[in-house]
Amino acid sequence: MNKRGRPREFDYSTIVDVAMKTFWIRGYEGCSTQDLCSDTGLGKGSLYNTFGSKHKLYKQVLERYHETGIREQRKLLDTPISVRERLSNFFEWALNEDFDNIDPKGCLLIKASVERANNDLMVQEIFSRHVEALKQAIEKVMEEGLRTGEILKKQSAKELASLFLSSYYGFRVLNVSMQDRVLAEQVVKGTMESIFGA
């Protein structure tokens, strides 16, 4: 019987989600095939027959993380409340991800980019796509703030979005490496004041 015709004895999405946590905690290099087999419950043969390779599974994990992450981020930024509240809630969401989650902490895409973007075009491409999608969503919020007068700065929406993004990504790297919530909250306060005034 053709192997492809057999019903799967596991849920593909669940395996990707379990593998996501393994990669998230251990990193790509620190994650062995044995780790993935132990955590997912799949044998090595099943893992490779389903995903092709560790790297291909990693790609599935990062794509899933990108899609679910950008959906959640857009939802926060599209909420029909003031621009200031939306951006503040966005930072609060990130603080929760970086400090309140027990394990894993931080942004998987940032971790992947720091570890592998210099020598892995797949990681670089997914991370760049995520940043661009987030940049467009934030630019839209900044345009609204400038149009309604909630933001009184003379910069363009594009410049304000770039300012917000650079603070946001810097703050998320610091959060994971230092786990200093006071510093994180100071970065948030400074960023919000630079956009809206004290």
C-alpha cells in the first residue's frame, strides 16, 4: 500500500506547535532530532517522512509563528479605541510575552533572527516579512493619529512607525537578554512620550 494513502496517526498542526516550543526554548542549533522526537512523540522516520528535514520543520514552525503573531498584533492595532491606548496595549502585550509567560519567553522570530539570519536566508526572509507587515500596520495607526490630531508631531507616519518599531524591537531583545522589567517599562514610557508628548 502506498504510504501516502495511509491516514495520519497524529495531527500535523499539533506536531508543529510542539516543535515550536522545542525550537523556542533550545534554539535551532541547540535542538537535536532526538529532542524533537522526544517532545513530539514521533519516531525519527515519521518526523523525516512528514517534514523532510529538521530545517524544513523549522520553516513550518516560523511560518506558523509569523502568521499567528501578525494576526494577534493586527488585532491589537485595529481595536476601535484611541491610538495611544492601542500602542500602549501593544507594548503591554509584548511585556506579557517577555516577562509573564513561564516558558518560553520572548519572540521566537527575534530569537531565530539573532541566531541564524546572517547565514540562513529562510529565517531572514520570514523575519523581514513579519517586520514589514507589522510596520505597515503601525504606519496605518500613526496615519490615523496624525489625521485626528491625537499625534501632534511634525514627523510623517512612516517616520513615527520607524521610531516605534526600532524601540519595540530593541526593547524585546533587551527583555529576553536582561529580564529587567523596570528598564522595559522605562523604554515604553520614553517611546510613548516621544510620540505623544509627556
